[in-house]
Amino acid sequence: MVGPKTSSITITIIITLATYCMIDVVVGVSVIDTNDHTPRFSQDVYTATIVENSPRGQPLLRVVAVDHDVGLNAEVTYRLQDDPDGLLDIDPELGIVRSAVEFDFESSQLVTARVIAVDGGVPSRSSSAAIILRVVNVDDERLTFSQPRYAFRIAENQPTGSLVGHVTAYDLDIPPTEHRVTYGLEATEDSLAFHVVEETGAVLTNVSLNFELRQQYRLVVFAVERSQTDVTAFCDVTVTVADVNDHRPRFVFPSPGGADHVTVEVDGGRPFDEMVCTLSADDDDDGENGRLTFKLMSDQTSDLLNFDLDPATGQLRLTAEHLAVCYNVM
């Protein structure tokens, strides 16, 4: 085992005797080093940069620590600390720090760690310094919409300029604060009813949409990076127009002209519970808005006892005999 290094000192001692004789004595003294110095780095913080996507193993920097002891006490080795993801490697003897991975700017822009210098003494002494690595961006990301297809819904009869929805495109190489993406609509027959705000990607109406005329529109929105006009992304947008209950029901029978009052003559000789007629009506609205039910009304409550009206089918049946009445239906 190698121990601490020693230094030799030669001392000459002259002894004078009472008889005036002098004797020269040579004494050798060995000085043993004590590990009383801590390794000191040449600087407190080491910085470096690396271009993203560079192959792993790239040399980044070299750290240097000096120990003013001698021998084993002055031999310094290096190790890394606070690098849990193992992004960096270090040569324990030379102090050369290298990349251990292929860095991606979009995942990590700044890497920090600490380097520890340890001497060979027993017990050992150590010190540390900071490492700061900045990752340089490369334009390697594509302009992309947040989703390839958007589906928006808007109620009919909204005023021109109503908001339908927003589309968003991004490039991970572009900070969101720079606003370098613009939007537009591909020209189609459907696109005439809409426009896209160039700066925000908001889709707005150019007209008031009518469910009864058109229930769905298909659009193609594109996004362009201002600094590179050849970098373009596309997405599909479907706009569904929702029905609003904006139409009144219309009688088809027995009031083809749409009159509110109709007289129906009932033969008094008809058998009890015989069907008199079937009422028919329509409504231009859709779904529940267009579903119709029928109901009998009369100023005289007793008249309602003479008839039975199916609210779903509109079948009107006689529940009394020898009648000829005038009634309203709705």
C-alpha cells in the first residue's frame, strides 16, 4: 500500500568537546505529509452549450481542481452529483464532461448538475462546483394543428360574425409568445359562409345560418409560419347547424290553407266510437322541435266529452251520437 509521500532533510550537528575536538554528526529527518488541504476548483461554475440532436458522447467542458498536498493526498478524482437522469458523463481522472444522451431542446433547454472533486487522503477531502449546460434549438419540428379534425356546433339564426370555434396550430420550435403562425380557409363552396381570423384561428360566420337550408358544412383550415411560408399545416373542420324552434306547426288536413278555424260536419247517424277523420299537420323544425301532438279545445267544456282525439296520430273519434259541432284543434 502506498502511503503519504515523505521528504528527506539532512542535518549536520557539530559537537565541540572540552578538549577542543569537534565531531560532525549527520542526522536524516523524514517529513510526512498530512492531508490538510482541500481540492479547489478553478471556478465555481462551469458552463457549456450543446446543439440539440448532437450525438451522445460530445465533449462539453473540462473541470480542474488542485490540491496543494503531495502524493496520494493530492491525487484528485471527479464524480457527478445531482444528475438523476444520467444526462452527463465525466472522466474521473481527467475531469472531461461529455453528453450521455442526445439532447432535445423541446424537452429540456437547461441542464444543471454538480461535480465533486475528492482527494486520495484518509480521511478524504472534497469540494464541489456547479455545471450549467444550455441546449441550443434547431428548427426540427413540424407545424401541426392541436388535432387533425375539429367539430363545431352553432345554433341557427345567429347574427353574422358569430364565433363558431377556435383552431390552434403550433411549432414546438417557436415560443408561444412570438405569434408567428397565421391561419386561413381553403376556398370551397362551404367556405363562403365562414372566415378565419388570421392572427387567432377563430372561425366566424359570414352569414346567419339556417338549419332548414343547410345542416352541416365542411371546411379546410390551413396554418402558415410567417418566417417560412412553405411550412404549412392543414386540418378539417365540420360545422353542424343546430335547429332552433322557429317555425309554427301548420295544419294540412282539415285546413290545407292554414286556417285557424275549421268546421267539420259530423253525420249524426254515425256509430259510437267511429273515427270521424284524421288530423294532419307538419312543422319545418327538426327533432323534438318538429314533433307534433294534437289537442282538442272548446269554449264549452261539455263539448270535449263528445270526442276523443289521439294526441299522437290525430285520429278524431265520436264518443256521442246525433252531433254536428264546430270545434278548434291545435
